[in-house]
Amino acid sequence: MTEAPHGSEPSRVVEVERKYDVDDSTPLPDWRGVPGVDAVSEGELRELDARYLDTSDATLSQAGVALRRRTGGPDAGWHIKGPREGDGRLEIGWPLDDGDGVPAAIVETLSRWTTDELTPLARIENTRVAYLLSGSDGVIAEFVDDRVRATDLRQGVEREWREWEFELGPAAPADAEGRDALFAAAELAIFAAGGREAASGSKLARALGF
């Protein structure tokens, strides 16, 4: 769950999440067996549209890094998603500006990986329904049901799929054992509904056929 930037400083958050593949007709999970979850919010519809950029030889993708400009949803903006470490991935965010060019602050941040020209890589449109799973101390997790339409802009290939994401919230357990227990309980509900472990680690990778 991404925090909004403060002033000119970018937001920084480590997303801890897991993804799951589902069929078009798969029903939503029943969360009643997940420890600490007392309430589930009504679904919030979000229409998201993300444009990804990379160098001509895919330097960022090869380093496990993604750069996107996304509109729609509570965290619209420019985002750099760093290499994944376990279930976690650092995301750095900046607000949208008036132009489509990559802002200088982002170019500077990317310079640790590349200073080459960036060109369009993929477009990912996503109809998302988001649910907050809450307990006595606040939001334990955000669960999203995504219906994705992706275009590989360099190959001209279009792909569609449905997937779920389960991302830990601010009231999730802080210790590794507690987080593992929460994921285990959530996956019981997800697998019981018909979810499967994701075949691809990210939407961008899947958009590009990986």
C-alpha cells in the first residue's frame, strides 16, 4: 500500500505482497478463517492505466527494475519498482506532472542502473476491485481482484488475464513468523476459492510473455 509523497520528496514503501492466478469465473475468497480479520470493506473499483518504459536493450527489466507512469487509483504517478527481495519490493513514487517526459528526478534515480534513452515498453490497463481486510488495529491487508489488458508495445502482442494480489497493510504482523502465518491463512482461503500460485512474478513480465 503506497504512501503519498510529501512535498518534493518521493514516497518510499516496501510492498510485501503475493500474486495468484485465477480463472474468469473464480469466486472471491471467504476471509472468515484469517486470524485478526474482523471486517472486509466493500469493493472499490479502480480503473488503472500504466505505461512502462525501458532502454532499447531492456536494461531495467534485466536488473529486475520497472519504471511506469500510471493514472487512476489512489497512487497515480510515476513509480520505480526495485528488484524483488522475497515477498518485498521497494517502490519509489512521484506525483504526475503536466508532461509525458520522464522527470529529471526520476532520470537521476535511475542512473544507478542506466543513463540510456528510455522508450515505451508496455501498456497495462487494469480494472481493479480493491478490498481492505481490517482488524482492531487497522488495515491488515489489501486484497485486489485484477482484470488485466496488456500490450507489448515493441512486439505488438496483446494479452488478457485475471489475477489476485494480497498485500500486507500497516496493521499486519511486524515479525517474519507472524507474516508467514498471515500469508498461510490467506492462502488457505485463496486456494479454497480456486486461486493458484502466480505463473509470473509481475504484470510487466507477463505482458512481455515471461
